[in-house]
Amino acid sequence: MPPSSPTSEGSADGLVRQWAVQHRGAGQTAGRVTVSQRAGRVEVRGADVAQVERALTLTRRFEVVVTTRGVRARTALVELFTELGSTLPAPSVLQARRAAEHRRQLLASGYFTHETLGELRHAMLASSTRTWVSRQRGDHRLFTVSHHRQTVIPAFLFTDDGVLRDELQPLIAELHAAGISPWQAWTWLVSTSPLLSGAIPEQVARVEPARARTAARRFAVRLHPAPAA
């Protein structure tokens, strides 16, 4: 089963709130730091060079937190708090670490970037591969995920010759229509499923496409049930 959707307890915002409560009042006795600009130079009073450099490093890390979402944001936040020497509630840290490890396992199973996929398909220009990927994604013939600000395409969606597997399109369409995230879709398609008596959906799709599609529809309904009338 895919990892559950982030709740306020496990989201980046939730972790910030927990840390703020845990450290309420901290730093109130710290000396005053002033920053000014004169003749094109920035002057900092009340902090030494090492403190300023550390503040800039932490600011860059925090920017990663506020400009990303989901698992990556939680992971970045844990790393930020570790750098600060702070602690987070154990369940929050554990959830972030499990999610990050799960994502690493998926990536280890194989993936393409625009560049490597272009090489496999003998595309002359990287831009043509991006256009092709975008078009196939719109037709629900593939999906992509973002990893370290790079577009990643799961390798199992293709044959060894770089041809998209047509039998997976109905499954991807069902999952997308239900609002299943790309990471969740990747997880479900390559994991054993009780809806298929323990078989793996992407493998079942090769020999029993109708059965695999039905399982995808049932999984989507379980994860995102339709609102009551």
C-alpha cells in the first residue's frame, strides 16, 4: 500500500508548529543583531562571521522547505532542525524517514530522466523528448515524479526498447482520475496488491489487463472514496 497522505501532524507546516511549541521562548535572551547597508556594503552588528555564514546556510535550507511540498518538504525540515541541533517529535521524524526511504527504493528500481530517455529513444534534441513526455503524460500513457527538482520517469513504464507499455494506460488513467499522486501510483503499480491476490498490478496488466484495470479502479475508490450524496 502507498504511504498515507500527509496530515497536518506530518506535514512541513505541522512540523514547524510542533517545533515552535516545543521551543517557545527560546532565543529571547540572545543579543540583538542589526543589519544595515552602507556604501554598497552590508554591515552586521552583534554576530561574528561564522554566525552570519551559518544563518545564510540555514536560510537556504529553509527556502527548500517553503518551496517544496510533501515528503521532500518534511525531509528537508528534519535536516534543517538537525542542523539547528533541535529535536522533533519521534513520530514525525520516523514518518519522514520512512517516506524518504520508500522513495529511494522506488528510484532504485529504475528510472529515466529526459536526457537518458532521449538517448534510449535516439532523440536528437532534449527539448523534443520533453515535448514527447508531456504529450504522453497528458494522454495518461505515463506519469512523472519530481526528485531534487528533476523530472523522473519510472522505467517500468517502458519495454527494454524504450516503447511505452500500452497495457498500463488504462491503469494510469484510473489512478489519475481519482487524484492519486504520481508517487502513490508508482508505489501501487509495482507492489503486491490484495486486490489481485497478492500479485503485482503492472505484471498482471501484461496478461490480464481487464483484471488489472478493475483493481486500479477499486484501489482508487478505497483511497479516495466518492463523497456521500
